[in-house]
Amino acid sequence: FVLLIAWIAASACRLVTMRVLSLAKIDKQLEVQAGVRKEKGASLAKTLSDAIYWLLFLLFLPALLDALALEGLLDPVQGMTDEVLSFLPNLLAAGLLLLVGWFAARIVQRIATNLLAAVGIDQLGERVGIAKILGTQTLSGMLGVVSYILVLIPVLIASLNALGLDAVTEPASHMLGIILSAIPSVFAAVIIMIFAYVVGRGVGGLVTNLLAAIGFDKVFQLLGFGKKMRASWKPSDVVGYLVLVAILLFAFIEALGLLGFDVLANLTAEFIVFSGHI
């Protein structure tokens, strides 16, 4: 009789939950608002309905064991059920925070990506040569992913704290806190490298054009090393690339200093000095 009541209650709750979530079109909202493509497998509505179904069975389990007079199993199962019920509010709060935060992060990502694409950030990336570095990824899409991560990290910290499991959540929260505090330095280092790349391309191109104008590309012919040089191996182009690499190396040293990698920065500086000697 207890098992029948448990089955009826669990089935009814699962049906009601499924209907409510289906009427709310939660899967469609996730697909449209958060940009989540529908894939094969169970939907979110069915997953939540099944979770409620089995949770109610768990709540009825002590009563079922009591009806069967299984005292040896009743005490540990009752203790386990009490632990689950006491931890359930924390788990629900963490799950709700994570779901809402993830939903908000996806929306922020889409807004940032579309807004940056609308103002022409992708065309700017093509002009300064950043698009070649990114490959198939657009600059607006990359910045959208960055905004997604910036929103999601505080959400993960809040979700872990909501669980109340200090032994597990404190190391993870501390690690995420370190990542969050390091983000400004990372941004500054990235900006320095991007600025150095743009300036290096401009200065390198200027040096290449200047050397080509004064006849530097004919220097090997004048020295007798060859009558013709391939267009991809012009001496002026090589010097232009070397200027770009030198500017990037100096910017790399400054970026490493901002990130706190002083040893690596010193090694790079020594490499530049050694290259100068060569």
C-alpha cells in the first residue's frame, strides 16, 4: 500500500512538472535565449521531471521499510534520507544560481558578440592583421567568449559557496578567486601584446618599404650571391619581420612582468641581448 501511494504521488508530480515545464517551453527558451542547440537525448524538462520522480520515491523509502518491519535497514536509510533532505536546500540553491548565472552568461555573450560585430570590430581586426592570428574565429566571437567567462566565474564561486561543503568548495572557490583577481593583469598583458603587434606591423612595413626604395633588395646581387631572389625571400621583407619580432619580444617582457613571471621575463631579456651579440 505504501509503495502504491509512493508510485501514485511520484507519477503525479512527474506529470505535473513535465506539463508545467512544457507549457513554459523551457527547452525552447534555452535554445532561443541562451543559444543552446537542441541535441539528441533527454530534454531539460524530462530530466527535471525524472529527478523529482525518484526523489519522492526516496522520501517514501523509510515508510516502506517501516511497513515491511525491516528495522535493520530502517535506521541507516532514515539517517541517509535526513542527510539528503538537510543538504537538498543547499543543492537546490547552488543549482538555481548556476542555472541562472549560466543563462545570464550566455545572453551576455550573445549581446557582446552581436554588439561588437555591429560596430565593426571584425573589420578592424582584419585591418590590423589580428584576424589572421585567430583563424576561423572572429574577434567579436572571441571577445564574446571572454565576457561569458567573466560572468560565469563569479557565478561558479557563488554556487560552490551555496553548497556549504567547506572542505570541498573552499579550495575550488580560492582557485576561482585567484583566477578572477588575475584577470585585470591578463587583460593588460593581452592589450600590450595586441598594441605591440599593431605597432610592429606598421613599423616593420615602413622599414620594408624604406629598404626596398633605397635598393636594399639588390644587396645580394651586388655581393654576387645570386642573380635573382625569390619574391618571398626579399631581404627587405626579412628585415621587416625581424623588426616585428623584436618589438613583440620587448612587449612580451613587459607582459610577463605584469603577470608576475619575472624569471621568464629575465630569460627573454637575456635572449634579446644574446641575439644582439649574434
